[in-house]
Amino acid sequence: MKQRRTMIKLDLITGFLGSGKTTFIKKYAGYLLNRGERICIIENDFGAINVDMVMLKDLEGERCNLEMIVGGDGQEAHRRRLKTKLIAMAMQGYDRIIIEPSGIFDPDEFFDLVYEEPLDRWYEIGNVICIVDPTLDKNISDSSKYILATEAAVSGVILFSKINFCSEEDIKSSEKFLKKTMEDFGCLRENQKFSLIALDWDSLAESDYKHIVKSGYNKVSYTKLPILDSDKFDTVFYFDFEMSEKNLRENIQKIFLDSECGYVHRIKGIVKNEDRSFYEINANRKNITSKTVTAERSILIVIGEHLKKEKLSAYLGDATL
């Protein structure tokens, strides 16, 4: 009798811009590695330097590989690259592949891809995990709400990030906002599983991780909107960026307050300091975090809607792309 080949699990980690996907992946991948799994993490980014890849570098080893897919030239081109990458990796002995797409992502792209030939011979969907930042500005555009709703709707489990920045009331109001947003776009049904974990990730127990690893996904029907084909969402790059941490923090705060820059969702990067050391900066409209890192080159990325490079230049200098 012919033995059935063991299928490779594909996990998708979604979440809106700046939600904390990469931070979660570090913890999730660490748990999987401790279980003895051999994994690969695929990062999607729009630039030649992937900041999130740098953040995950310490996971790389004999049982964990990091791969990158460069996007930015259309959904179809990105889909082809991802399919090609998965075909090439199918025979490399992985138990699980974790995909972190950009913060602006159509989940149906993932589902359609897995069911295509020849990927359906080797892969099966493991989990779709959605990371939601409860400190997210609730006055985001309808386009942003749609992306948030669809990513949350198809997930088997939703994890709130940055709990240490939130009060109990913040968490309750964020859960209510998330459910209302999903309902508004027809993404939440009466009989639909809605699993939410609102705990500090440093305190996640073995039982929590077991729940996440077996969370699965929801296949939800909803009215699709042509958000991803619009030019609303922009990314601006500053290669070899250098600025003192103090000045950059001040300028980032000014950018978030200056509507003429566009609606900025997130600013992140690896930046060269005045003393030639490097630090990692990660900012959204509520919080700015930074830490010293080891790097060879710097890049700053601004992500948002209707961004105006000429206005941003007053705070960050001339953009590279």
C-alpha cells in the first residue's frame, strides 16, 4: 500500500500595519522549534532591505530558515513569486512554513494559492493567525477597516498585541470595535468561531500555544472591495538613513501630527545614530519603541495613505523611493 506523503503545514500571520506580526513570529517560531519542528519563515516586503528579516535573524539556524519575497509591483507579480518560492521549498524537509505578508494583504490570495497545482500536492493550511493592536487609531479609513476586518475574519485565532500599553477598558473597547468592523463588512456571522487571546505575550502558557497551534482558520464569504488595486496605500523608503534617536523620535511625533504628510500608519527601520551605531525604531500613532541593534546598513520606511514625499522631507530629508 502506498504511504501518503506528510503534508507541509502553511501558517499565515496577518495583521494591519504595525500590529506586531514580527514580534509574535519570534515567539511562535521559538515555541515550534522547541517542539522539534523544522520551519521556514517567508517575509514579504517592498524594499531591497527587509527590516523584519533583520529582527528575525537570531532565529536562523539548522532547523529554521528565513526567506524573502520582494513585492511592490502588483498583486499578480507577488503571487507568482510566492508560488515559485513554495515550489522550490517543497522538497527541503520542512514541517511548517510561516508566511508573514505585508500589512496590506488580501487573505483570499493565500487560500487560492494553496489549492493550486502543484502546491496542493505538498501543502495544507495549518493556521491563520491575526495580530491586532488594541491601541490602533479607531478613526482609520474605511479601506483600512476593510483590510482589518477581512484579515481577522478568516483567522482561527486573533491575538491582541501591546497589552502592557492597554487598560482593561481599552481591551474591551477594542474587541467591540473589531467585532463591529467585521460586522459592517459582512465578515462576522452568527455561527462563526471568534477566538481571541488578550494576554501579555511574555506570559503565554503552554496551553495558550497549544491552542494557537491548533487554531486553524475560518473560510468566510464577504463582499470584496477593490482596495488593493487602488493607489491609496503608499510606502516611502529612505536608504542609508542617519539621524540621532532623539531627533528622529521628535520628528516622528511631528509627522503623525502633520496631516499634510498624508495619513501615516507606521514608521519603522534600522537607523544609523550619530556615533555610527545602529538602532531599530518602530512607531505607530500611539507608541514609539527603539532598541540598539547590530546592522550593516540603515533604512527607514514610512507606510501610510496618500503620503506626500515633499512634506515628509521637511522631517526626514529626501526619500530614496
